[in-house]
Amino acid sequence: MNEKIQWGRGGWHNQDEIGSSGKWQTFRIYYDGVSGSKNEAGPWILSTSLPGIKSELGHFKDIETAKAKAEFLWKYWLEKAGK
């Protein structure tokens, strides 16, 4: 398993940011079109498929902030999982 997340585009209309480790999709950042513009925290949602962590990790103002949170969480998860 890689220690760094590779980011690419995917999802509906190729608008989502998909974070992968090898073939395993670990994170997804997508726009919340329903309440995103009204949400004070921001319109971008970060979600994960990592075992032991809740799937939706919150709203963010921009993609870069969400990616930073994902990178932090990935390192934390690897540390706790024993790599």
C-alpha cells in the first residue's frame, strides 16, 4: 500500500477528486449541490472508504483544504493500522 495518495478526476461529469492508494479508492471530494452554497463550512464534502472511520468527514471551503485533511487522515490511519 502506498504511503502517498494519488489524486485524479472521476465521478459524475468528471468533477470529483478521487484519492487512491494503488488500486484502492480511499477518498472522494465532491460538491454538495443541495446545501453546499448555504453551508458555512463550505460546499465541498470529503468522504472515505477506510475501515474504522466514518464515511463522511465533513464540509470544506475548497478542495485543497479537503485534500490536506485527507492526507493527514491517511497518515494517521496507516500509523494506527500498523502499515
